[in-house]
Amino acid sequence: MIRRLLQPDADLLDHPSPGKIARIAALSLLSLAAYGFSTGYWRSPLMGLFVAVKMPLLMTCTLACNGILNGLLGLLLGGLGFRQSLLALLSAFTVSALILASLSPVTLMLALDAPRPDSPQATGAHSGYLLFHVVLIAIAGSAGVLSLHRILRQRCTSPGIAAVTTLAWLTGNGMLGMQFSWILRPFFGSPKLDVRFLRDDPMQGGFHESFWRALELLSHGHPTLLILSLTAPSLLLLPALRRLLFARTNTP
């Protein structure tokens, strides 16, 4: 089943059985729980348990909201319907979850090796820890959605429509995922705040503000230079991404 998820095909969407959907969902939830525990463990083992619960909850919230939006988009563009879009997104999230779970031993070692929350270096360590995991989740999430691009090329009327649908899925997952992650915070646990499942003011502020502050702290007040240094190498991947999204498929 894992191999089928990493190489999805249209049959996965056309003939979904309740048992198949349950197995895919269970695999995704367990994988995210393993990664979540390794993520929150830096602050404390209790935070690790909290994040092991909240990571699957984050995926469920994002999937529920984005499934509706992508279902409408699929109908408008003539690609996938509501049920197929929801199952496709579930498959994409499971691919992302498997990638993150495979890295959970590394992230757990990182949590064990990082400066402790009560050390003088804790604030800088927290900012670096946050940025590292945000980039890691972004890469895994993008890989999950791109793994379904072959199905979209089969279903959509043109490679251009398939590319637009894929990019819309990437954008929707990213925007909703960031907002829900802010509402469900903390995931990493600030060194100066008590360990708890949710903050008292979940709707105050935003993910982008916290992310920008972490960039400013790590770059000593020059976040733009840090962003450019991080994004410039990724520009080399744009030609390969363009070929992937707009390549023609020989599948009838």
C-alpha cells in the first residue's frame, strides 16, 4: 500500500473502498503522530505528546476545508469531483506524512542535541528550530501534492489545466495549513511560556508575524538577506518543476 501511495494512479480514486480509505487515513495519522512527537519533544516529553495529537488534527482540519475548495475547483476545470479530490488530497497528505515520519529519528536527535529550553541559547535555538521544521513541512507537503500531478494530467483536458490545479492545491494547502497551525499552536513550545495544549489567545496574531520575527532573530535584523540566501538555490529547480507541470502525458 505504501508503494501505491508513493506512485498513485487513477484506480485509487475511481474504486475507493471504506477499508482502503481507513488504511490510508490510519497510516497518515500514525506517521504524523510520530513526527509530531519528535517535533514537540524539544520543549518537553509532554509537549511531544501534545504535538503527536495536534499534527493529525492539523491535517484533518486542512483536509476538510481544502477538500471542499479543491472539489469546486476540480468541477470547474473538469478534472476531479468532490469525492475524488478529497481522496486525492488524503493520498497527498499521506505521502507527506510518510516523508516526515521517515525523518522523525533525525528530528528527534535534533531535539535532543539542541540547546535546552532553560539554557541562555534557548531563544535562538527556538527560532532556528521553528524555521527548520517549517521548511521541512513545506518540502514534504509540496512533494505530496506533486506526487498526484500524473493523475491530474490524465484527468484534465490539457497539461495547463493540470498545472493550474496542482498549483492551486499547493497554495491552498500552504495557506490553510499555516493558519490552522497558528490556531492550534504551540507545536514547538516557546522556552518562556508554560507547556500547554493550546494558547489562551489562539486567534491573536498570525503565523507570518511569528515566522518573520524568527527570521529577524536569526539574521540579526536582516531577514531579507536570509530569505534571498535560502530561496536563491531553489530557483535552480524551477525549470525541472515547469517540465513536470506542463509535460504532456501519453496516457489516453
